[in-house]
Amino acid sequence: MKKAIILSAGQGSRLGHLTDDRPKCLIDFNGRTLLDRQLDALAANGVDEAVVVTGFRDDQIEAALAARGERGPKVRTVYNPFYKVADNLGSLFVALAELTGDVLVWNGDTLVSEELMARVVGNDRQGICVSIDRKDSYDEDDMKVVVDEEGRLHAIGKRLEMSDVNAESIGLLAFRGDGSTVFAKAIERAIRTTEGTTIWYLRVIHQIAQEAPVWTLDINGHEWGEVDFPEDVDAARELTSRWDAAREARAA
């Protein structure tokens, strides 16, 4: 796995004043931005190419990437001019040319530990693989998943029947073999529908799963965090502080 597409076009309006004039991928978490931490996790696991889809305040993202200097991975950007009116399916559509071969697709608001990324990169499941986690109960905002005992995904979405839900997507997917080609073709079909600009790309994954195998990787036991609401910021700062302290301890 050598390439990742990071979806960072949105403003993150649910974070209030924190994103009035900066994209949420540039919120600082103990000295490094969310985007920096994503790129560093990729570099630590041998992913040497990243494509960042930008939108809101793309100038700030470009400046932040330039400030990284020679730190890996190699990064290029794709601008999504429709970020105000299209959901994240639109971001993948403008980056469709990048969706080839073995590639990761990563939500720009999700933090994962380097160890979790190692698990995802090291997994050799062919096709489409959705990283999932488990917990005792799920809420309305969770991207809920129904998965069988063999790890095959049967449904994914926010409005699933709660009694069927047994996992959640963490916003990190891996495509190997023909997985990216299958996904790219499904995106092209979906974007042409009347609701194409208003849907999440995971709706497309759900549709694919009704016709062909889509697999999951259970990352239970590894840490991650999603930054959607103000309270998530405090939780993510605590999480990243713990990661940094553990890394410093290992290096000592």
C-alpha cells in the first residue's frame, strides 16, 4: 500500500468558531495539526504518496503542506470546487483519477494511531475493505455497520435498524486488486443520479455490498478518534497527548 487519498475539503461547521476561518484538518493537537498527524501516520507505515482533496480555505492547507518541507509522504492536492454544495462523494469524484491500484481512502477528520495504521496497511484482504470498530451501543451520528461472522459487510449507513448494527466505520478504507476500479465505476454512476451531490461515498459502498463482497477489518483494541463536534476536540487532544507520551517513552 503506497498511496492514500485524504478527504479534507469541508469546513467542519459543526465545530463552531474553531473553523470560522480554517479547515478542521488544521486544528492543532498538541503541536501538530490533524492533517500533519495523518501524514505522519502514513509515512511511519511506508505509505509514501498522499493526495489531499482540499476545498474550504485551500490556501491555508497548501501553506501548511509547504511548511512540512521534505517530511514524507510526498503530497499533492486536488481542489474540490463543489465543497459547499456537494458531500464527500463529490470530493472523490474530483479525485477519481487518483482512485487506481492499491489505495487508502481516509476521512480528513479521523485520527488513528500509527499502530492502527500499521494494521490497515498490513492487511492483505483483496477488493474493498472497511475498517470497523465495536462498542456496546451506537448513536445517531455513528456510521453504523452490519457485518457477518466472516467479516463481510452487509450494510453501512447512519440510518440502519439499530437491532441489526454490530459495528461502526472509522472512516478509513483500503482498496486492493480490482477494489478501486469497482469503486471508481460506482462513483461515476452515483454522481450522475439526481441525488449524487448530496450523498456520502459510503452510500456507494453500501450499494456495492448488495451485489458483491465488501470486507471489513476489525481494529478493536486500537485507538482512533473522530473530530466532528467541539467536545471531540478535547477528547482528541487527550488521545494524541497519550500517543505522544507513549512514543517518547519508547524512544527514551
